[in-house]
Amino acid sequence: MQKVFLIVGLALLAYLFFKSENILLLSAGIAIFIFGMVIMGEGFKSSGGGALELFLRRQTSTKLKSIFFGIVATAIMQSSTLVSLLSISFLSAGFISLTQGIGILFGSQIGTTSGAWLVAGLGVKVDIAKYAMPVIIFGVIFLLQSSKRFKSIGQVLIGIGFLFLGVAYIKDGFEAIGNDFNLAQYSIDGMTGVVIFFAIGALIAVVTQSSLATIVLTIAALNAEQVSYINALGIVIGANLGTTMTGLISSLGSNVDGKRLAFLYLTFNIFICVLSIVFIYQLVTLIKYEAIALGIGENNYALKLALFHTNINFFGVAFLYPWIENIAAITQKFIRQKTNAEDDVLYLNSSIMHEKAIREAVRKEICHLYQNAANIMALGIHVTPQDLRSDESTEEVIRLRSRLLDFDYEQMYQKKIKTIYGKIVNFIVISQSMSESENIVKDLTQLQKATHGVVEALKDVKHLQKNLTKYMASPNEGIKNSYSLIREYLLTQFRILVKVFESDEEDLIIVLIAQLEMLSEKFDKNALLTLGTLLRAGSISPLMGSSLMNDNAYAAQISKSLIQAAKIIFIHKDMEQKETMQAVLSDGKEQ
């Protein structure tokens, strides 16, 4: 059905282009403008991504900072849709909280009004096309450079150039259409006209996926006297609502926090639209007096339109600002996490598009995988998951947990591990195939090794479990105590690793990993000494000795796999300090 609509739409456009060069000119302007926005957005994502992410993490600690970030990011990128998608992406990856995400979206609503001011102030008065050409030329020069950063800057410049060029074509298109027939004859007065043109504005924004593109069209039509002022206000209100569709569609593949933010984005814009329509005439009066105060001419409806757009978004943000925390809390209750969330991925979803968000989402998902694996491995050595976080000493826990625990290891693996493991690997492979960055490909390869290490450790515990279960109840005290020591050692390692995978304190993580390695070396030495002592004393049979030697090796390998996974996770926690972390955690220590 989608293909049918596409074919019919293309055929209709071709017919209109054949019948009217002016419609072709206007349509070309819209296409060039949207293309410019896409190219500019791609450039910002690749060149400004690192700076944007760093600024995001440092400057969204409060509500005001989050709003300021949204304003600045949207004013620079001229796309509230892109900022909303980035916000959903960062929220899904766990970079920011829901409250911070709401603040960013509120700020983006104010920031997006800057484009209307630029077009209304310059686009309809200045021959903006002559500025587009040099910008595009410089952009192409940068694009041809070998440096990725220069290429990205080139994309941004080309995008800006095409934006200017698109505005010029749209302006000329409406002026040319005005020579053929007067669209203003279809204006509708009163509240009915506001509502109808509100729907038209929403539809245009959905099709163009840009409120700015819709507003540029409206300003050009208003300047060419092809639409009345009151109807133009209705289109602007509708554009606010229509632009949320991209975020909503993107959120369908996101986690619960991404869905919450997209829902709030829609709700907030509905709130603004309803208030704007209900109080449209009061707002028109307010704009009249504000225009006089700002020195805007009485008939300069383009600037008044930009002023109206700023007002409705600013008032909406100002009204809801004190309630951001309450809004977040209500949304979390309204849109709940699935009760079986631990059985599935928490951070990986198709809405994550930023490279650093991809890396962080994978890292956090592996931490989630380890939490599930640790619970199963605890049961595998016949202690409970609660013992991993208990204040009891490991010796006391092992002494108290002398009975075998009855559980289905394979069933728990299938339920708690296999789905998550498969989705992590699938997400990594897809992300690598779509990425042009060698660094992100290498980093994801390392993270995949960490994932594999966790799963391999889990499988080794299963192999260990057979003899462990057998000798825990053995009347031979020598073999029984040896397996108790294995259990005690692994429980200690699992406990420390839980802290490593959950902690955000870098100094603590370094200390914990060093502790893990020290305990591993100590266990290897003691295991060999104990085995030799027992065999020489005849305390255990050669068969028991063979089993114990193999299981000591399994225990050592379990520890090695998990320590290596922890190192990879920690190194990739903060990529700005990657080289430092690799040096600190390297196997060869400088003397």
C-alpha cells in the first residue's frame, strides 16, 4: 500500500510540474531546504557529536542547564526534531535522566523559534540566494579534504547553503504563483479558519518532518500575501504538533524511557496547541503590543509570526517549568517498565543513533547481562543471589550454604541470558556495519569480547557444577574442603565484580580490579600447593585429584574471563580517558 501511495504521489507531482513551472519552483525550494537540513544534521552529528555529548553530560545537571542546552543545540542545528531524537537516544543509553530529557525538549521548543526569526528578518527582505553560493562552495572544498572533521564541517556548510537556497526558491515560488492565481481567496476567517489551517500546518510538518520548513513556507506565503495572518498563525500552531511525529515513530524502537520522553514531547506540544488556539485572539493582541515595543512595523506580519511562535513556546515552557519533576514522576507511573525487564535488554534499541550513545548503551547492557549471569553463577556454586550483596563473610556464607540448591541451570540460561546475549551481539554487528568510524568498530569489537567473556564464565560454572555438586556432600574432608575453597574464592570474585559493574567511581574500580587480580594469582598458587599436599598425603584419590585439578582450572578461567570483561567495560566507560585507563589496567606494570 505504501508503494502505491508513493507511485500515485510521484505521478501527481510530475503532472503538476508539467502544468506549472511555478509549482515546480516552489516544490524545488521545499526539497532543497529539507535536503539542506538533512545534510546539516548529518554534519553536526559527526563533527559536533563529541562536543555535543561532552556538553550534554556536563551541562544538564539542573533543570535550567538542561533547558539552556536544548535552546543552544536547537538554535545551532536548527532542528528540534534532531535534538529530540538525540535526547531520546541519550536517554535510552542512560546518559541522561528523564528530568534532564524533559528540560532539553523544553529548551528545544524555544531554540527552534530562532529559525523563524532568521527567515522572517532576512529571508524575505534580502536576496539570501547570493549568500548560499559561497557557503556551498566553501562546504564542497571542506568536504573534499581527507580529515573526517573537515568533511563534517563541509557537510554543515553545504547544508546551510542549501537552506539559504531553499528559502530563496520558496520565496520566489510563492511570488510567482501569486501572478497566476491568488491562494488568499481560500482564507477562512474566525476560529474555524484557525482550526482548519492548524490541521494543514500539522500535515505539512508531518510530511516535511520539520516545523522550521513549515514555518518558512508560511512566512514566504504570508510575505507574498497568499495566506492571511490569522490563518498563518494556525499553520504555525499546527507545525508545533506535526513535528513530534518523527520522535514518536523513533521511540517505538526505544526502551521505556525513550517512549516516556516521546510521549511527553507529544503531550507538551498538544498542551501548547490547545492553549494557543483557545487564546488565539488574546495572543494576537499581545503580539500587537509586543511588536510596537520592539519596533516591528504594523504590517510586518512575517516578524509578528516569528514573535507569535516564540511566545507560544516560551509561555508553554514557563508554565510547566516548575512541574518538571512532577511530570517525570507521573509519566514513570503512567508508562511502566515491563515486569520481566530483567529477561530482556534494557538499553539497546533502534532509536540510538549517536556513536557514543551506542557505545554507552552496549556497555550498560553488558553490565545488565553480568547482573543476571552473576545470579545464575551464584546458584551454580550453591549460594543465593542475595549472598552476592550480603554483609556476611564469604567463609560464613559457604559454611551456612552447605546444602545443594535445586534449580535448572539450562532453563535459567535460556530465560535470563540467551536473549540478552543474542540481542547485544546483533546490535553490535548492525551498529558496526552502519558506522563509518574505525574507532567505534574497534570499541564495539572489544565490548563484544567482554560479552563473550561473561557468557563463557557462566558456561564454565556449569562445567564446574557437576563435580562441585558431587564433592560438596563427600565424606572425604580433604576433597570437600577443597571445593569449599573454590566456592569461597568464586563467591569473593563475584561479589567484587558486582561492585565493579555497578560502580561509577573510577578510583574504586581500579582498586577493585587490582584486588581481583591479586586474589586470582593467590588462588592459582594456593590451589597447586593444596592439590600437591593432598595427593602426597594420600588424603584424596588420584581420581579426585584429577577432578580437583580440572575444576581449579575452571575456577581460574572463570575469574580470568570476568576480570578481562570488567577491564574492557571500565576502559570503555569514559572514552576521553581511554588511554589512561588502558595504562592503569595493563597487565605489564611499569616499574
